[in-house]
Amino acid sequence: MSAEIRNWWVTSAGSPYTPPECRQVVVKGEVIGHPSRPAGERVVVPVDVEDGRAALVLDGVRLALGAPLPDYLAWLRENGYEMDPADPIRVRRRAEDLVVLPANKRDPW
């Protein structure tokens, strides 16, 4: 059995006084199948980015995503968000946020 996190939700770490752009995105949930953590232990795992996708690593062990917390799914629906099963934790990809113009075009700004 590989290690996974179940009953998870995405949130940010830090003080409510921390500016949003400085907050770290984390996943909270219960770890299962971890070699050094008891089953069901509640954990907070920072979201790393590998190849443009979210990656969860706890104590050097990669975690797979199990089922999310049902209340988190309800919150997403109530607030108009949809979870993409192929990419359930979206990560800002800075390169995609940039507007790159061909060299022969004039900068619109």
C-alpha cells in the first residue's frame, strides 16, 4: 500500500495578517500507509510543484491523494468552484500567466 492522504482539503498556512501572496498553500488531512506515521494521523503538508503539478511529500515520502473531505467538496460547490479530478490541486503556473509576444509584435503596454 502506498502512502496517501484522505479526508483532505486545501488551505493556506500563516497568520490572517499575512498577505495572501505570501501564504503557503498546504493540504490538511489524515495520512494512511506512511512508514513512520500512524494511520489516521492528522497532518499538514506543504504543496510543492513538480513539472507544473502539485506534489505532496511528507518526511520524504510522496503522498497520493485519497478521497477529499466531503465538507470541502460541499464548500467548493457552494462557492462556485469545480474540482478537476485530473488536477485536484491547482497550482499557479507563472510561465502561463505571462503574455509572450512574438518578436515582430509591439508590446501593447
